[in-house]
Amino acid sequence: MANEIVLQDFSVNFTPTKITINNEDELEKELEGISEKYKDLIVTEDNLKSVKSTRAKLNALNRGLDDKRKEIKSSYNEPLSEFEGKVKGFQNIIDQSLIPISNGIKVLEESQREDRQGHVQELINSMAPEYGIDPGEIEIEKSWTNKTMTDIKLTRILADGFNTLKRQQELFETNKQLVIEHCKHVGIESEGWVGQLSDDYNATEVIKAIDQFIEDKKQKEIKRQNQLEAEKAIKEANQKNVGGTVVDTETGEVVAKKISDKYTVSIRLVGTKSDIIQAIQQVNDFKVSNTILSPLNVWEG
């Protein structure tokens, strides 16, 4: 199949049709005279018959003109419709030829762009490590694979981009360290706060949010403690000691039972009989002097 085709020149012969109205000037003059004559018409009993006759003639003329317009238009449009049909037929044939041509061009251009994209990726892979950038983080822009993109121009674009990314990474690391240190200072985990760092939300903003979080937490705890103390005070105000038992005066509920203030203590002494008797006597003397009842018993064993 030849790569080139020769199309025959074509042209269209068109002779504009002139449509004329016989006695056009006289008809226009007569109609204008009628219009002028009847523009201020007042219909009366005397002129009613004449006016109706004039109306009938004018209506008949109006219909006649419109019928003739339709007849001429139909004849005038007939060759145009035939011509349009032929043109559309030719265009359909052309469209059928364009489909495989356009598809083939598209496939080839996509293949060429993929090749150029591979070349761009190779250039990124070789340049990115020099700037400490991971090549996998770079998304190839469509304009980089255009036919008009030269290696010199692309290298300059990539270098500018890598420098910008490097500065952004260094700034992020600085902000990250500031946030981590501040979190250590206030005693909270830093992971969630570091995750909030972005181009629009730097360390200053994050640290301000951390301080606000700490203050809100502190105020919340103060409020909670105040609430607990208030509830305790209200509860104690409603309590009464009855015979050593604490009772809620509103509900009658026993809050706390009386606890005995007397205890029994057993002590086992080991020694000679005289030593033990002497020790017991000293304990009993202490109890008497301190008003403690129940003397210490002595048993042998």
C-alpha cells in the first residue's frame, strides 16, 4: 500500500437563482396606499360592506403570496438537499478512511511517548541520588515526554526540582526534631504530632497546638477535681453521725458503720519465769497509768 495518495481536485458549480416578482413596484405602491388609507379607519353602517370586501381581497392576496413563497422555497431547496446528501456521502467515506489512520498514529505516538518516558526515568534515576532524593518519589510530568523537550532543558528542570525537594526535606527534618524535643519536654508521645507537619503547618504551629493541648488537658483535670470535691462536699453535708454510724440524711442509707476502738493483742514471751513475770508487770503498770483495761494474762507454755 502506498504511503501517499493523490486526491483529485474538485469544485462545485453554483449559479445563484434570482427570484423576481412581476409588477413588484406597482404592487408595493398599491399596498402602501391601502395601508395609508385604512390606518385611521372607523367602521360604520355605511362602509361596512365595502370594508369587508377589501378585507377579503387583502386576505386572498396574503394567502397567494405565502403559497407562492412556499412553492418557490421547495423548488429552491431541492437542489440544495440533493447536494447536501452527496456531500454527506463523501464525508462518510472519508471518515471510514480516517479511523484506521488515526488509530495507527495514536498507537505509534503512544509508543514513542513511552520510549521518551523511559529515557526521562533513566535521567531521574541518575540525578536524584546526587541530591539525596529517592527516585521513586518523583512523578513524571507529561510535558517532560513531549517531542520538543531536550535533555538540556529537562536536566535543568529536574535539577531545580531536586534542589527544592532537598530544601523541603531539610526543613521538615528540622521541624520534626523541634517537635520531638518539645514533646519530650512536656512529657507526651511525639509520633502523632510529627504527622501533622506539612508545608502549611510548620513546627511553630504544631508546638502551639501541643501547648494548647497540654493546657486544655490541665484545665480539664482541674475541672474534674473541682467537680469531685464539690460532689464530696455535697455528699458529706447530707451525712450525719448517729451513734457512731454515718447515715445519708436524704436516703437513709448507711454510709459507714461504727468501727470499734478496742483491740485485743496477744503477745508470746519467751524467757525465764521471773523475767516474763517482770515484763508483764511492767506492761500492766503501763496500762493502768494510761487507762487501758483488760490486764495482760500470763500462761505457761
